[in-house]
Amino acid sequence: MIDRRQWLAGGAALATAVAAAPLMARVSPARPIGLQLYTVRELFAPDPIGTLEKVAAIGYREVEYGGGGYDKMDHTALRKAMDRLSLKCPSIHVGYEALAADLGAVVRMANTLGADTIVLPWLTPAMRDPQVFQRAIGDFNRWAGQLKQAGLGFAYHNHDFEFTVKAPDGRSLFDMLVADGNPALVKIELDLFWAVAAGEDPKALIRRLPGRIYAYHVKDRTADGRMVSVGAGTVDFADIFALNSQAGVQHLYVENDQAPAPYLPDIKASFDHLRRIGA
């Protein structure tokens, strides 16, 4: 038997829980924050395992390989280190030439590292001619289809030139990519710094590409255009991230192409800021 005071106390607790339920339902565990390892390439190239250990110690739980000579390393050893450190590698950067030369080797590398997506990170100036870029989009579609058969996705990483270089009909290279890339196969890794540098509104891009954005490259920009750690510039990431569900974005990768030595303080500052804003 329970007395009246116990009954009232229990009822009050239940009412509080019911009132809080909608708020609780909106609260979800923080997503893993990733690091594009190009940021720490000067550390990674001579000491890959030690660098992974330092990255994991900061709190990063995802890494994206790119630069630093990772493609020539022992991928089995890298995978063992990641497993020990509870690090995941959702995606890897692979250049156009490597994709064209041996797609099978790329698939094997991705499988060993545990990646599910191949990201094309860069095109040479010669490939930025609109006619050449149009032909390259055909390659993207073909490779993406072949990668899908192998259980992998494909995404394209932008810089600023995709927005600033225009075809004779007035379309930007990015417009061409969006229109002519297979939307079911060719995703976008949206580099927020370079989009802002090109004069684009990141939120407008996200609204234009619902469900097509695979990941963000998160890097900050000062008013005078310098690349800095996340939180040290003017980009309002919290405002951008409010559209994450609309974007369909799966991963956030910190990147600073110009991180100052000794590099680790820079990536820690970015990590800490993203955690503070609930990224």
C-alpha cells in the first residue's frame, strides 16, 4: 500500500517526465567529429601511427585520409591502429589519375581502411576548362556506378573554382556537376570555407542540394580570407548545422590546409569549438 504523499510524489514525477519527454526526444548523442588528415600531413607522413594516436587522444573518432603519402603506406597496419584507437575511416580522398588508372586498387584500399566512400578531392587547372570538366563528369558517373557495385559511394569535394569558372552558357562548373552528375550516385563533400570564399551562401547551397551532401569540410575563414581553426573566424557554423538533417550530411571533417605548426593545438581548438556548439 502507498500513502497519499507517495502517490502525489509519484504523480508529480510522472508529470515532470511527460512534460520533458518532447525535449528529451530532441536530444541525441553528439555525432563523431572527424579530421581530414591532410591538416596534419607534416606529422602524419613521418609518423602515421603516432599521429593517429594523438588525433584520437584529442577526441576525434573519425578520420578521412588525404595526402601525407597515405596511399603508399601499409593500410593493414593503419587499420589495426585505428581499431585499437576506436577510430573509423568513413571516406578517403583519391585523385582523378588514381581512379582512372586502377579503380580496383582503390576499392581494395578503401576496404582495408574500412571506408565506405571515395572522395575526389582536386582537379588540375587543365581540367577546369568547362569542356574538359563536362567530360570528367561522365567519368564521375561511370566510376560512381562501378563503386556502387563494389559497395562504395562516391563524392566530389569542391574548392572555389567550381563556382567561379563559368561555361559559355553562364553555368558554373558546380552548376554543371549538380545538373549532369547522377544525383543518386555522385554526392557532394561541401567544403564550407571554399564555398564562402567563392561568394556562395552555404545555407542556400544546402537547401539546393537536399539529401545530396555526403559530408562537410569544416574550416573557418577570417574577414580578410585567412584560413584558421574552427571558431577563430567569421563562419557561423551553428547556423549552418541547423540544416544538417535537410542536407542529409553524414560526417563533419575538420580541415585546415594551412594549420600552423605544431598542428595539434589547431585541431584541438577546432574540436573543442565544435563540441561547444553541439556539432
